[in-house]
Amino acid sequence: MNVDSQPECRIFIVGHQSMVLDGIRFWIKDVPQFQVAGTALEGNSALAQIKDAKPDIIIVEVGLPGISVYALTQTLKETFLNLRVIWLTDLIDEPLLSAGRRQQIRGFIDKGCAADDFIYGLTEVLNGSECCVGNRWSSVKTSLRPEECRQCPLSLRQTQIITLVAQGLCNKQIAALLMISQRTVEKHRDMASKKLGLHCPADLTKYALRMGLISI
């Protein structure tokens, strides 16, 4: 193949619905500057594949089973420094946008957008811009200041634990699942609760739903 015909941008897609993955593949296949480098149905599988796939952009569907979109994004950012991340979501609100910007997400794409808008979003991210694709984003306002975008408020471990709490697991069950001590779970849970100002399981569950850590 001629060098000039090589795709400019390799894209990896993580989504828990095969229909979503197939739809994105269909939209991208006839666009010369983009190539699908791989797909995964959940986050842990994606992490195992991405090193070999060497993508430039990864599209992550909000509401993944297992590892949350926040924990996955943080791991990707720490492991692959130049990787650009786009969130694909049907949850359109200010908390999600603010949380994504804290993690330096480059693009936010509404799952209900048209194919042309989707490709426009990929192109914007490829060119180094931030974009919110889909008409519903026009109603979302954020007061997040640039200096607040530098880091996620919760650590990877805190995000994992809050997600599991929201899924109904007790501290003992979380400790067994993550293979850490129950005291360590209690410490991270307490720190996360203080950061968020949320202390009862019901409030943490509402937060997890709003942030896309879990889905109904």
C-alpha cells in the first residue's frame, strides 16, 4: 500500500453493546483518514488489547460493565500519555461534562447523533480540539474553571470502591473482590465520601448514576 494512502488515525472502540460497535465501524469504514484498530465489550478487555492496537483515539461508551468509564479513562491517561479519549454517552448533563473535563477528555458524543456529526467530532479531536457532538449539548452549561480540569477528584481506587458500593456491595465483599483488606476499603471509601461530601450509600448511588459509573 502506498504511504500516502495509510490511515492518519487509528481508533479503538469500547462499548458494551455490539450494535453500537457495529454502527461506529460502519460509519468509519468509508472515511479514509480513520481506521478501526480494535474493539472491546468491556474495559478490562480493552486494556489488554490497546497496547498492541496502538490507537490514536479511543472511544469509550459511558456505562460500561465492570470497570467504570472514569477508572478506565484514568488508567488509559496514566498508561498511554498521548492517547486522546472520547466519551460516547446518552447521559447529557453538566456533571458528566465537568467530570470528563477534569480527566482531560477531548470529545463528548451523544449516542443519538447523526453519522456526519460523529465524523465531525472525530475530526475535531484528531485536530486537537475539544468538541461536544449532538444537539442536546447546547442546553448544558458548565462553570468549571480551566484550573479545575487538571485531575479527577477521585483516585482510581476510590472510583472503583464507590462504583462497587453503588452496585450494592458491602465493604467485606469489596475487599474480597479487589483483593485488599477491609480496612483499606474503609479508608478509601471514607476519603472519597469526604471529597464528594456524600456519606450515605443512597447518595453515593445517586452520584454514581449521575456520573455514569453505573447504569440502571
